[in-house]
Amino acid sequence: MRAKAAVMYGVNQPLVIEEIELDSPRAGEVLVKTGASGVCHSDLHFMEGSYPTATPIVLGHESAGTVVEVGEGVTNVKPGDRVVVAFVASCGHCANCVTGKPYLCENTQALGRADRVRLKGQPIPQFANMSAFAEYQLVSANACVKVPDGVPLEAAALVGCSVMTGVGAVANTAKVPVGATVAVVGCGGVGLNIIQGARLAGASRIIAIDIVESKLAAAKEFGATDVIDASSKDPVAEVIQMTGGGVDFAFEAIGLAKTAEQCFAMIKRGGRAVVVGMIPVMQQVSLPGFGFLQEKGIIGSFYGSTRQTYDMPWLMELYRQKRLKIDELISRRWKLEEINEAYAALKRGEVNRSVIVFD
């Protein structure tokens, strides 16, 4: 199978539209025709070098599409099914999988398809075991979750990362209870989903923090009860003053050590800071030791602690019931050939989320 794809050749270089070649699916594999792929900041970390990756490589990890072909033994999907592709495929039998933590699968890399995707005749690695900035993807059947009727592929694609990551951080990682107070630092695509996850959980107060006015306006639309412009005010002091001592939960959705430290500082005694953003590999988070005597805690959240075959269907059902905003997340739609423009718009802070739409 030949397909157009956006190829990363090196750090801080524009992506290049090339033709790649994919093998037919083997046992346990699925070939998916991509319908939509989200333009996510996580890929930008690799494009800018704050996270390392081998190159050349096709990025993209937030997508949905239609099954074209299945390999031997695949029973969960069939040709013609519309699917979300989860960027973590779980083996189902390692210690983490069998104890309810498939997002931390110890064998996910072994489920990849080394040497099965080629560029100019040479094998290239798959990004997140999928490489979604391509017309077709060769993926593990375990990564595929059926999309129900009434859910367009653009919306389903965002369930594949930003929605799952944000809502899941609230529901699965932090388990925010009804009535809790919440702060969210960073109101991009993931941050907005943390906000609406907190709203769905019944948080009594949701404080959104950003430096971009349009993002704070969007935060109000998604459920924030209060906003703080961190470009002109100290967010920690503001949160403590507004709540009389700090929030129960503070979520970091940017990916910086400084904002993770701010989240720890703005939680009250016994509170939890939840780091959702991708902090660059070389950055260190420094915390005051006395905070632990107050039983303050900090925890990471990876992919919303998802159990994709369970969580993604209920997220899509909430969307069908109009209780979960996904269409409203999408600020722009782009063609694959416009992917560099899409990332430029992301870097300028012009979009909540944008998607690459395939023919």
C-alpha cells in the first residue's frame, strides 16, 4: 500500500509530504484509512527537539479512520468499521494490563511494526506505533476502538488523544469527587478537556489559568467558573486568595517544570497536583520539602490513565448526548499538505485544536 505522509527529517525542519509504503496487515494487525488526525502539541515536542526521536519518521498520534483490511485472528473489528486508533496498544497479559493499567503496558513497543513501513525503499520507525500523519496506518488491532453511529471521524480523532487525556486525567487519574475545587494551568486542547472533565465530575469551582485572552474565553465556554490571566497576575497568589488557602486539585496542561511547581504551590493541605503536560526531558521539577508534611502530593497522568476499550466508548456516548463538547474544540481544518501551516497556527496560540482532514 502506498500513501502520502508528512515526514519529519530533522529537528526544527518543516515536515515534507512524501510517499511511503506500508505492508499488508499480519496476524493481530489492521490497516486503517485515515479520516482525520489531530494537530497536537505533543508532536511539536519532537519536532522542536525537546523529546528525542529517530528520523526520518512520520509523526501523528491522534486519529480516527476506516478499517480497510485485517490480519489473521482479528475479531474486534472488520473492514468498513470506523475506529479510533489509541496511541498506546496494550498486550493484555503483562502485570500492568491484568491489574487494570493497560496505559502502562510493559509490552507496547513489542506490538509495533518494525521494518513494515518504508520511505524511498528504506524502513522507517512508526511514531506511537501508528504514524497518523499519513493517508493509511498499519496498527495493532488492540489499539482500535469502534466509533458508533452519530460520531464523525473528526470528533472521534480527538477522543484518541486530547479528550481522553484531559477528561481521563480528572476521572481516572485524580478521581476528582463532586464538590472539589480545581485549577487548570494551560487552556489549550488538553486543558479545555480537563476543564470539561471537572465540570462533568461536579467540581464546585474550576479556575482556568492562561496568558492568552482567547483561551481564557474558551475556558469559560467549556465550564470554567473563574479565570486568571497569568500574564498580569501571579497565578499562585490569585488561586490561594480566591479559594482561601488553595484548591483540592491543580492540573498542569502545558508541559513546563515551572508550571508544575506552580500547581504544587496552589494546592491546599492534602491537595494533589496532577502533571498532564509533557515536561521536556532535561527539565527538573523542584518542590519544597515541607509541602509533604502537609500531605500535599504530585502525580503524573499519562493518556488520562485510559483503558481505551472501556473509556473511549463512554466518551463518545457523552458526545452523542451533547454532554461533552468536541466539535467546539475544533478551531481549524487543514489538508495534509497544509500541516506546517497548522503547526505554525498552533505555535501562535490561534487554535484550541485543529485537525488534518483526509479525502
